Amino acid sequence: ATVIGAALDCLEVTIYTDVDGVLTADPRLVSSTRLVPSLSYAEAARLSWFGAKVLHPRTLIPIAPRNIPVRVRNTFRPHLRGTVVGSEGQMPSGARAITVRRHLALVTVESTDMFGAPENAGQVFALAARAGAAPVAICSSSGHHLSFVVEESAADSVVSLLQHDMGSWRVRCRSDVAVCACIGSGFTVDPMSPGRAITALARERIPVITQGVSEQGITLLVEDQDSERAL
């Protein structure tokens, strides 16, 4: 639909599904979800990448450069206006929606040889690409340490390649993890946002393995068995 919409240079693409639009979380797991009336292309793409099922990750590629909005509506409740995905404009800052991506593995590479050698990080990701594993998220990086998340099904291949090609490096893998992502904008403007997210999990005694914060959101790595409760 979006490929045809881009070719026609249309005013809007409407995608009909079985929910009222993009919701603040998966309604099958969270009973108190709300409709998100508008999202930026970047927010929608990140939600899709981190597990939201409403839009396929590639849906927005043909139309985002042309600033053609996409409206997500409910086939069974067509009177509702749904969610509009478009350019950033005056989007409010803060969390827009929360999603979870399960069945992941955390791969950690450590070596004193990595000090002052930025090309080594590129080598790690090139080996991951050879194994057919695009990193789901990069969790932490320093002069001698790099950790990233891949699909659990690809973890053994990634670790095997790293151990074969980087013999002096220490490679560790932790399976059965999930990424809980709070997606939105302006997170670095509000320093309390990461604190609220971590405190919410701490109240429920859900350990956070590692975390990452950017302008577009917060990613919290948790045990897979805790992922639905974390959401």
C-alpha cells in the first residue's frame, strides 16, 4: 500500500487492521492501553523494530521521504480516526508507547587490545552481519568492552565467529533476555524519564540487566521471563 501510495504521490495511506490504531502497549498483555493519536515516522519505526505488530518495519520506507502520512484504523470500527503517522512537526516530548521484544541474547566482547582501536567495534558488527544477525540494540561500549543484543536463534553463530576470528578476545553470551523499550522523543530533555522507568521495574522487583537512553527512548534489558510483567 505504501509503495503504491508513494508512486501515486497520494495525500494519505490508510491501513486497516483489527485494533483502533497504535496503542500505548500490546492490548493482549496490558489492559489499560490508550490510543496514540499521532506518531512521528521515527517513533513508529522504532516501535515496530522493538516488537509492536501494528506496522511492519519496512512499511514507512517508501513514504517517509515524501512526507505522506499513514493512518492506522480499525476495520471493525471505521468511525474512529485511528493513529496518524507523519513528520515530527509539533509532536509532544516524552514516552508515546512501550513495547517489548523477546527471545534475545546479550553478547559481550572484552579485550584490552580494544583500547584506542575504534575499528574493532566495526569488526565485531561485520562478523555479526556474516552470521546474519543485525544487532537489535547496542547496550554499552567503552575502550575495552562492547555489548549488544541479537536474536537468540543467531547467538550461537555470532559467538562462534567472534571466538574464531578474535581469539584473544573474551566473548560471553547471556540468553533468555528481552528488551523493554519506552519509545518517544525528548528523553534527554527530561532527566527524570529514565529514573521513572527504572523505578517502575524496581517496585516490582524486576532486575534491569543493562539500559540505554537516547533522545528517542529508553531501552531496558530484562530477563525474558519478566518481560510481560515489565511491559
